Amino acid sequence: MKRCRRGFTLIELLVVIAIIAVLFALLLPAVQQAREAARRIQCKNNLKQLGLALHNYHDSFTVFPPASTYPFNTLQAAGGWSVQARILPYLDQANLSNLINFSQTYASQPKVTEVRVPIFACPSEVNHQIYPDGAVNWVPINYAMNYGQWFIWNPIKNEIGTGAFGPNGSTSTRDFIDGTSNTLAASEVKTWQWYLRETGGSPAQPSNPSALSSLGGTLKNSGHNEWGDGRANQSGFTTTFGPNTKCPHDNAGTVVDIDFTSRREGNSTTESTYAAITSRSFHVGVVHTLLMDGSVRAISDNLDLNVWRALGTRAGGEVVGEF
């Protein structure tokens, strides 16, 4: 008697594998889209919490926090604490805030700078590594405050730019003549951002993204790597260019996307700071943005530049309309 052995033939096995591969290929984009949707929701929620914290701070002090603080006619290259650092108590981070001595520079407080604050990180960020800077280690940040369009600060006049925040600034709701619902508070940025710095002088605002490279300066890749540093290149953005605009720069044969800061705040007692620091996001086609009224919007890359700049001013008198 012959025993009948049951099993799959090689062809049948290959057919099953092919069917599984096709199903996987069909399902993978849907899974990725679902994950990205969840990341977007989390990102928007992070900004929403920042907005609530800003208004709670305002309720306590009747003004919004300064972008940083610098004593008059005194160099303070490593110093001014950021808006993000000052609203920590309203982000359920009171214990961390209690460790900070705001009268001293962050350079002397390494136990603070190396702490990772989850709400400062976008879930889609791909490079959130510790950044060593001298004697301190820093954790990068993905949400920057609105410092205006190009001009940031004049240390002689103690004058700030047109944005919601600035060095030694003390804006309140009454200062937002354009309306808090028409003024940017914060927006997404990328960590380990390339930027040119320390050219000095009073450079003219570049007319297009490619012209930014011609302004010169020292090239660094440490932008937005220090959540507690109040200088614009670390915790701010400007509306010089629209969301996700690429500003190309040739770095020894490799083209990198750059920002620019003419003179970091605190590095000079006489020279003003000008900066082009673009809002960038890993969410395709948009940047998530917080407005001063606490609402969060997904702003398209295709938004008209004039509208974006109008949103960046607190008292520019522009009529924004729908955006």
C-alpha cells in the first residue's frame, strides 16, 4: 500500500509568498499614513500646550516672557534663558524650573541643560541627539518663538524686532495691535540646523533664498540644539522666508539648507542682530504653527510670503484675511 503525503508544492508556496508581499505593499502606506497622522496630532498638541503655558505666564506676570535677558552695555555670549525655559512651571516642569538660577548664565548650570523636555520635541524629528557645547550638554528643540522678519535686536537702544518676542522684551496682549489671532507665537524648526553666523555690520535683507549664502560668516550645524538658550539661532525663527523654504549653501561640494544670524545676541554691545531663520518641518507640505491666541494651525508651504510676513508682526497694521 502506498501512503499519500500531503503538502505544498514549490509553486503553491511561491504564490502564497507573492500574495503576502502584495498585501504588505498595499497595507504599508496605510500604516505609515496612520502613524504620521498620529505624529501630527501629537505635534499640534505640543504647540497647544506651549500656547496655554504662555497665557498662564501672562496671567501671572501681565506680560509674556522675554526671548532672553541681557544687561546693558555688557557682553554675555553665553547667557540669556529662552522663552521656553521661562514657561517650564506651566508645562508641568516646576521641578526643572526650580533648578534654574535665571540670574546666572546657563553655562554654569549643566544639570539643567542636559534634561530632555518631551514637549519640546516633535515626534517626527529624526535627529534629537545630545549636543555637547563646551562644559554643558544640550537637548535640541523643535518649537521656536517668533522673533520677527529680519531685525532682531539693537543692544544700544534695547529695541526688539516686529515679532511676538525679543531680547529684554516684555510684550503683553495690548501690544498685539494686529490681533492675537493674526500673530505668530511659535512654529516648527529642525534640530542640528546649518547656519552662517557672526558677519557683523548691518546686512540688507536678502531678496531671495539663494542670496542668503552670499552674506558669509562661519558655518555651523548646531542651530536649534539648545532649548534653554534664548538667542534666535537656538530658540527662535523669523519670517524672512516662507515655511520650509530651502536656502542652499555649498559646503565643500555638499549643498546644505542654511539659516543666517549676523551677530548672536550678547556677543556685541553695539552691533544689532539680523537673522533669517526659517520654520521647517518633517510633516510634508506644512509647518504646524501656534498663534498668540493659543490656536494651532497647519500652515501650507504654499502660503503667500507676504501673508506669512504679515502674520509675523504684532503691530504691522496688515489685513491678513483667511490663511
